[in-house]
Amino acid sequence: MHPFSVNIDNGIAELVFNQPPVNAFNCSTWAEIAREIEGLGSDNRVRVIVIRAEGRGFCAGVDIKELAADGNLIVAVNKGNYDSFKAIHRNPKPVIVAVHGFVLGGGIGLCGAADIVLASECATFGVPEVDRGAMGGGAHLQRLFPVQKVRHMYFTGEAINAAEAWRLGAVERVVKREDLREAALQIARTIAAKSPAMISLAKEALNGIEDGNLEDKYRWEQGFTLEAYRSLDSQEARDSFIEKRDAHFNG
């Protein structure tokens, strides 16, 4: 089974993740996701992009097992994540992300890069990076949530639910799981009916007035992921996760 599918209908492109058990992607799949989103952005048939998922949750981020087996792959994973998030944020087409279940790690990056986020009632947002021996995701998380909330989530690894995400303004709507796709398509249809040229200009203008450069901020963070991966604690964090045991840190 391919890890994602794409369908284009009436100006709306749907990219649907479907990689059991948790929609966690290896470095080659992240690179493929980036290429696909970039391609949809230059496809004249597409006016709006909707990203959603099948399965237990939206996206659990990167494939920790791949990194536990070969920590050197972190460079390729970092690039795949960076390119995927940039492909959304800098895409000339609006990107709507509709999430359910767990939204973790790279899943946060996809949401934080998006123009509009919808969530099912069962959705939870979290950044377990510290517990996995990595960094990254704070720039995109801070595009969703206030600074102190981001730090609480980052330092503790605790997730927040869809209702709290809506209260904090990150999520446009919270709906039942069975209504999520239609809710996203409803917004997409409204946007797709407008002038593509005007929408593209609007997105470029809105990106330009944001506080700082999202891609530069994320690139800064990724340097700390590489630094983290040189520590024994980072390897222990990944090993304990794979082996389903408590981590034992020297420090």
C-alpha cells in the first residue's frame, strides 16, 4: 500500500495519508510528500489543497525505528520535514489540513505550516521530541499556539485536545470524526470558487506580513536536532522508545 493518495476534483486536491499503523513516515516518504505538495501547487487544475488522513490518527511524524537503526538518517529526515512544511507554507495555493486522533511531531509541522486547520473532536496535538532525543517543531507549534503554551507542551511532552486547540485559536472548527472531510471540503469549495490569482496574491501577502521567517526559524531548530543526536541521551531516548522501557539518562 502506498503511504498516501492524491485525488483532484473540481479544483480541490485531496492528499490522504494511509500508512498503518500510525502514519509515521521514513525519510524517503517525507521527500515524496514534499514533491507531491509542490507539484500540486504548480498544477493548473488545483485551486485548493486539502491534507487529511485515514487510520488511527493524522500523523505520528517521523519513523523512529528507522532513526534508531541509523541515526545518520536524521539529516535526510530533517530535509524531508523541512521541504514538506515549506511546500505547504510557501505553496501558491491555500492548504487546509484536517486532523483526527494524534497529531505529533511532523504532524504538528504540517498543521503549523497550513493556512487553515480543522480537527475532529478526538484530535490531540503534541510534541514528544524531547522524549525521542530530538528537537524541532517549535516554530510551527508557535504558529498555532501562544509562546508559553508552546514551551509547556515542548518541555513536558503533554498533548492538548481539540477543544483547547480551538480555544487558543489554532483550529478553525472542531467537528465529529465522520464530518471532518466534508467540513474541510466545504471550506475548500468556498475558496476554490474565487479568483485563483487573487487568492494566490492574498496568500503571498499574508505570508509576507508574518512575524519572522518560518523556514529560517525551523532551520535554526534543526541545527539543535543534529546537536542532540550527538549525545548518548538522544540514542537512549530512541532505544527506550523502541524497546518500550523507561529511559535511563546519565545526566
